[in-house]
Amino acid sequence: MSNKNEHVMQALSTVIEPELHKDIVSLNMVKDLTVDGDTAEFTIVLTTPACPLKDVFIERCNDALIGKVDGIQNVKIKWDAQVPTDNRIHGRLDVPMNSIIAVSSGKGGVGKSTVATNLAVSLADAGAKVGLIDADILNPNIPQMFGLGAGRPKVINNKMQPLEVYGVKLISTGFLSSPDKPMIMRGPMLHGAIRQFFTDVEWGRLDYMIVDLPPGTGDAPLSLAQSFPLTGSIIVTQPQGVAISDAIRAAAMFDQLKVPVLGVVENMAGDFFGSGGGEKLAQERDIPFLGRVPLAANVREGGDYGRPVSIHSADTESGQAFRTLAETVAARISVVMLQSSDVIPIDIIG
């Protein structure tokens, strides 16, 4: 490495990653540095394709280099992304998933599946490889949320092939049964179905596996947490007190299962249901408040007609709320994984 390259790297070691609070050089985020005349060009490897902080990196790198390193007047940054890998998944499952995120709620009707759907499609739209398991085995809603019918997935080499739409790979019992026939299962059957959705489906490599759980604290979340190493959970609630009470129980369940609660999402906020309950819950439980999604007709219409609002109405208040939520969740996942002694980001930190 030339002296000028060394000076550039030394200057970049003063640039702090805002979420992780470490410098980008020690995090091994700076790659392929070249200095040509008065221009320093390099790649920053982000911890998620959905990173909302590119402008912050540009500003901080310019401040660190221009006028600070002799001869450097221009900075050109390219972007790459590598989601940190949860090594516990690779230690227990023969599935190439970097993280598994449970989306949960204490009660039904709070828009949990809507949040899971829009979170998944927003992450995929940002460039991440995303899978979504509809673990609400008895009452699957994900097929309708994505505008899909009950067509059976193909089976190749004894592996189900997930359906794919909006860049998200999907599996659901809704693809395997008639919508007018009830799914009737006892606990052990639920456990087996959820496990099969992980092990008997050809997912390919995924950055994020989103699992849409049924509401409450019953068999499905217990089976999931006991069978698979969950990177974290997201609690979805409405603002009003009844929903908050149930959300508290859901958060307490994940605490008992030793699953990190990534944070709380307040859905359907506005005049009808009020607002602020989810944020208050997050403060009282000392967990992050991930965001607030307003009560809006286009969100309901998007779910009814399989047109996720974060894609089809991205410029609306609700569409922007979901896209911002995805960025916040992705950043939160990176922080939790990089701070955990059990989770080693082998592809980021050498």
C-alpha cells in the first residue's frame, strides 16, 4: 500500500458508523481503495442493502479526506452490502439464511401480516434476498396479501419450490389447501408444519427470513423459538390500551425464550385508534420503537388486492412509513447481530 493510500485509510479510520459506533476501517467496511491523482475512490460495504445512511457516509468521508489528506480533492464512493451472518443458524440448520426474524402480536387484527408483508417487500426492493414464511398455519393470510391463489408449489428433488412475487420467496399453507376448507391441527402437527417450511423448501441463500406468526403466545411461537435460532422478534400493536396489554405479554414471552425483541411497531395510528401507545410500551419495556404506520384506506386495499402499499403507493404517508420501517429494522438487526457474542459477522469483520 502506498503512503498516500495509507494516509487515506488512516483518515477513514476516523469515520464512525452511526449505528454500530465503530469506525468503518476496523469494521472492514472499506474495500478496493485506489488513489488516482487528487481522487480517492473506494467501496463501502454496508451491513444491509436497506441502509438509509449513505448520505451520512458521503458527508463524513468527504469531511475526513478533502483538505485533511494532502492532495485529495475528490472522493468517489461505490456501494456494496453484506448482511451479517447469524452463525447459530448455520450451526443448527442446513439452510443458508443470514437471519430469522419473527413478526408477532399479542392479539389478532392489529395488522401483523400487513407489517410482515410490507417489511419483506421493502427489504427486497432495496436489494436484499428475502424469504417469508406464513407460520399462521391455521389462518394463512399471506397469499392474499401478495395477490396469489392457492396454487401448489412445485416439488423438485423432494424440495418444495417457494413462490416468488415482488422479489420475495413465499411459502404458506394457503398454497397447499383449499381456501374454503378449515385447517385443523393439534400442537405437534403445527410444530411439524413450521419445521418443514424451513427444512423442506428450496430457499436458496437469504439475507432475511421473515416469519409471520399467528397472534398470541401459543404453540407456533414456542415451536419456532425452540426449533430455530431466532435473530430477533418484532412486536406489532395498535395504539389503544387493549392491544398494548396483549403486546406486553408477547414481548414477555420472547424475553422468557431468550429471543431479542428488536422493537415495537405501532400500526393503524390516527384519530380513530389514537397514537402513542406503541411508543409508550417501548419506553416502558426499554426496547426500541421501530416506527408508526398511520391508519389509511390504501393499506387495507393493498392487503385485500395483493398490492403492498410500500411498493404500489410508495410516495404516500403509509408507503413511506413502511419503507422507513424496513430501513430501521435492517439497521436494528445489524446492531443486534454485531453486538452479540453468539453471532459473528464473518463476512464483514475479518
